Amino acid sequence: MKATELVDLGTDPAAARRLRRRRLFGIVLPVAGAVLVVGALIALIFQSYLSNRRDALDLSEAVLDGLNHRIGTEVSQFLRPAAAGVFLAAELLPRDAISAGRTETDRLALLLLGQYRQLLNFIVAEPNGDVLIYYKQPDGAVHTRVIEHTDNVRRAYWIHRNVDGTVTQTVDDPDDRYDVTTRPWFRGAVAAGGLSWSDIYIFFASRQPGITVALPRYAEDGSLQTVFGMDLTLEDVSAFLASLNVGAHGEAMIVQGEGLLVAFPDPSRMLKDSAGQPVPARLDDLDDPVLTRAFNQFRIDRYGRQEIAIDGRNHIMMVSPLQVGGVEDWSVLVVVAEEDLIGFVARNTRQTAMMSAGVVALMLFLAAALVRQGLRADRNAGFVRQRQETLERQSQAFAEIATAAGDWEAGAGPAASRITETVANAVGARRVGLWRWVAEDEALVLVDSYDRQYHGHNADTVLSRRHLGGLLDPLEQGRSVDVPDVARDGRTRELVRPYLGTFGIRSLLVIPIVNSGDLAGAFSIEDRADAGSGIEGASAFTEAVAGLLAPRLGGALRSVPAFEGLKLTGATDVGGAPGESAVYGMAGPVASPEAMRETALVLDRRNFRTAQHVQKQADDQGGDVLAIRDVTVLVAQFGSAAALAQRLDEEAGLTVLQHLSRVAQAEAQRLNVPYLKVAGTRLIAAGFGAAGSEGADGGSAGSLADIALALRDACAEVSTAVPLPPDDRFAMDTGTAFGADLDTDGQVFNLWGGPVQLAGDLVMAAAPGSTVVSHATFATLRNLFVFRARGAFYIEGLGETPLYVLSRRS
């Protein structure tokens, strides 16, 4: 029976043919073309694989050589503090460092052991067997082992300290028979006659492998006087080697001599048992066939690049000598499988071949498009969620602000503090200020400002029309002002120095508070966070708060208390009387003390000399030079001579330098600061301990910080009153200085060295209008003043040290 043929009468045969042709040209031909392209790519990729493999092998040698160099640099940095420590001890400690110089020895030992993690013990030994050994404990405390021989009587005892260095107890140890002169590191240093590094050995107390660096010191007659030693644990070096990425299975290690392990990525394998005692292991003791083969190859060929084959797998070995001062016969050995270094060539070749197919490329393209679309959708959804959270947070904040605004009449100050703090948290700003507009004086007066970074409030700052510049016109018209970069925007250029620059503000958003069409005040949103709310969200929320506060600020006083302004010669008229400054802030006329004598003390030095912090130096220095501890020095650099020679008062002939000097004199007399002088365009002040600062928090350092803040404010006022503003910079340091009379009747006194030199160097690194302080001064004033970190700087003789910028009192 013949099968029945079904025919779809609704289908156009011509259209079916056209569909088949489209499928032919749209699918078959592209696929065929893709196959031809893939074939061509395979040939090219195979040739590229051979070339890339050859180049990768050449490159691997450079990579391993760079790795060896990095390890050598790291080890050199690791060992340098120990060598520097013994040299420092030999230079600084007195001849009798164990008995008479015990205090200086203790101080240096505690400093070195506390500063460097890798330093384990500090040793001071003498040829007669006297020894001081400072052992660093796991909790950071340092205990001292003391062995002394007095009148042929041997005494051994321990001095125990807590973490802060306070002695807790002294315990005799009559059973201690330790003889330092028999130790290999002691003999090695004496034999070398200079810096000597010991072999690897196991420390008795910590049971860790380590080395000892020692340096002998000789008397003038050539006899051995003292041997200084420093124990280093090699645990950190092993940890560094473990952190290196040497392929997937490669290892880097440091060996000494004929394979003795100095450092290994797995510290537990560095020791082996010998007669019940742990001893350093050799490379061939690790029971690793690759390392054993590498060890044998190392003994034959020593340094360079070698290829070894183990169980059908090729390995690359690179050995180079470790060039560290004083350390001999150390080598860096790196062993890595060849596949770890050049295996990526084969992987990339396979991946490239797979990606050559047209279908795969199309799928990747579509997948990338879908991923991109999905990511965009996710970002939009995340933005919506963040926006919702912001709105909820701002709604809650608005309720709190409404409550605070209701309490305004009961107390404007507390209510303003609550409002600024709530707004700052709601919009994610670093600082938020609420300002009141005083129409008659054309000035904004700060009602309250909250700093989220330091959790502090301040008030009473006054900004005149000249300070506000291009910000005032749009504010008076009821328009907000958004400045992304205050340093580059002309509208805020006059505001950077007296206000924004003091706090390090970068961006500013000002929202006017308008009541009945008149400017009543403003909100300043400083360094807001864009994430979460965005610029529009911060503006809308703050504008709503401004509308709530407008009726309460509308009844503000129409003038601020009169301030005594600076008179100037040839100043620009800014709206006041001719020749009158538009800057407020002078606290009244400065007293007219006697002109400062060069290097003269303001106070009586006899009382100063009897204070505890002043000590006479040795008789060989003449007895008239003082070594003064806890000296804080302030150096003020006022800029060019032309700027300081400008006149502020035409009638009295008062120059900028005279005005600033009198401000400094008045503050020095008020705070009882004893040392003040002017040298060229610099002013130098100094205080000693806490005795010279009665009535001021923070001792002499606090008094000098107050003088720096007063001079900074005075320079800011002067800068708006003269054509050439002073380029004021300040620096402070605390430490030990020297002082002496320069004349015969004891009326001229001078300081030098220590903090005087460092403060003079730091002042040139300070930004205009800022006060840079050293870490020693920061540690003294950190609880009394507000600072911000400046960063770490390299200072000759001190190394890398942090600096800070003084902002204000807490």
C-alpha cells in the first residue's frame, strides 16, 4: 500500500526554499568558514607554542634570579638592625657599661629589643666574665641576667621586669655557672677583631635556631674592653620564605656551607634530633628526593642555573651567593618544577585553540553581554536598596532634628550640637557646621560644628565677606553652592587658608537658611561621602533641615561684638572704612614688652639650673655646658623678608614681623615660656620639662603648641591685611639639647643640637599655615590636642619616622 503524502497547503514552497537558503548561508557557510579559520589558527598556535616555550624558559631564569635578589635584600634588611645595634652600643655606652653605666645600658637594650621583632637577646660581656644578658619574653617584657665578679667573688642574679620596663623583682641564682668567654660567638668576635656572625645554633632559652652577631670594643692601649652581642631568631626569615610564591610546588631556602639549613619555609623541618638534643638540619636530612638531588648538584656545580630530572619531571634549580655584610658562606637555593614556570604556555595554547571556534566566541560574547546586563541590573538594585536605606536613615534623623529644634529656645547651643551631629551622621559628612548670618557685619558666625572623625564640637568662628568670596552672592539669593575641590575653585580660594585648609577639607556643600526671603544662616557640609546618599540626597535632606531651622535663626542678633581690626597701608577697601581690615579675631592690643635680645632668656636661669631635668656634663667639657632633657622647641618660619617688612600700622610704623614678634612675646610671658628669640625670618621658642608652663595643660610642650596656634591665627589675620601675606610654617620637636652662656655676665644664653636642629629641618617640610610635630612631641600632647597623621618621612640619622599636623586643642 502506498503511503499517504501529507502536504501543508498553507506553506509557500518558494518561501521554504528561501528559508533553506538562509539557513545554508547563515549556518553552514559560517560554520565551514569557522572550521577553516580554526585549522589555520591551530597551525599558528602550534608554532607560537614552540616559540613561547623557548622564551618562557629564558624568562624563568631572570625571574628566579630576581627572586634570589629579593631574598637577599630581605635578609639584609632583617640582619641590619642587629649589626647596627652592636655598633650603636659600642659607640654610645660608657666604658664600664655593666656596673657604672648600667642605666644607659638598660635604656639602650630595652629600646633595641622593643623596636625590632627579630632581635631576641642583647648581650654585654667583659673579658673577666662579667656579663649582662637581656632576654626578651613572649609578652614583650625583658629580663636581665647579671653575672659580676667583685673582689674575686662571683654573683649571679636575675632582674625581672614587666611589659612597661618597671623592675618587679631581683632573684639571686647561685647555681648559675655560665661563662661567657667560652661561647663561640665571643671567641669568634675576639678572633675576628671586628664584626662577627656566628654559625647557626639552637638558643638554650627559646630552643629556636638562630645566630649571634658580636662586636668587640678595645681600650686605648689595645686591650679587649667589652664584647657586645645580639641574638637573632630566624623564624621571621622562614616565614618570609613561606610567603613567597615559587610556583605551585617550588621552594626557596637559605643554606650555609655544605648544606646547613639557615631558613626554610617549614621551620619545623629545620631541626633534627641528635642524642636527644635538637640540632640544625642539613639539606639532605629532609628526606625529599628533589631536595636531596638538588643538594648533590649544589655540591658539584655550586652557583648558577641547573636542570634536574626526578621521576620524569624536569626541575629548575637556581643557586646564588647571599651577599650580606659580615655573613659568609650563605647561599640562596630555589628549586621549582619546570611545569610551574612554563606550564602556562601549554595551558594558554589549549585555551586559545578552544576560543578560536566561532560558536565559542559567539557564546562568550553573549555570555559577556548577559553578565554585563546582569551586573547593571544588580548595580541598579543595589542603588535602590542603598537609596531606600538612606531615606530611612534620613527620616529618622529628621525626626531627631525636629525634636532638637523644638528645644532651641531652651538652649540654642545644645540644640545646635545635636542638629549638626545628626546631620553629619545622616549625610555621611566628615564635618557639618551650622552658621548664623549677621547682616550688619556681613559675617557668618559659627553656632556649632561637629567633626565625625574626632567626635568633637567647636563654635564662634567668624567668616567675613572677604573670606566668603564668591560663596556669598548665591547664598543671599537662596541657592546652594557645591564645590568638589576647594583648593582649585575660585569661590573658596579666600576660605582655604583661614578655615578649610586648617582642617584639611577638600569638598564643600553650602546650603543657605532663608527666612522671609532674607539670609538667616547656612549649613556647611564638608567632605561628604558620595556612596549611599549621593549629592542630590545630601542637598535635599539638608535643605529640609534648613527650612525647619529658618524661623529660629531669623531672630538672630544684627551685629557681632566689635573686634579690634588691623590697620594697614595701601590695603584694598572691602566695604569698611578706608585703610581698615575686614578680618576679625584680634584679642585686643598686644602688650609692649622690651625688645627681645638675641638668644636671651626671658626668665631667671638660676632657678632653671637647679631643676631636676638639667645635669652638668663631664668635667672635661669645662663644666659650663648643660645637657638639658625634655626640651620642646618651636621653630616658626615666616617667609620672605619683603613680606615681613610690610607695615600694618602707618602711624606707629608697626611691621608684620614686629607684630608677630609681639604676639609671640605676649604669649610667652602669659605661658611662662623661658626661651624666645628671633633670627632673620625665623622665631625660635623653647620650654623645659613641665616647669615653664604654669597654668597651661601639657607642660612646656603644651605652652609652645598654644604659641604655635596663636601665631598661626595671627598670620591668618595678617594675610588678609597686606598685599604679600607671610608664608608661615611651624615645627616642633621634643628631646635632649645643649645650652651654654655666650657672654661673661650670664645674660645671653643659647641652645643647640637635638630638637633645635630637627625642628629647624621639619619646618621646611611643613605646608603653609600648618604646624608639623615629631612623634616625640605628639606622644606628649596626643591627649590634649587634635592631630592628623602627615605620614612617614625619612630623616637623616633617625630613619623612617611618623610626623603629625597640629590642629587645635581637644
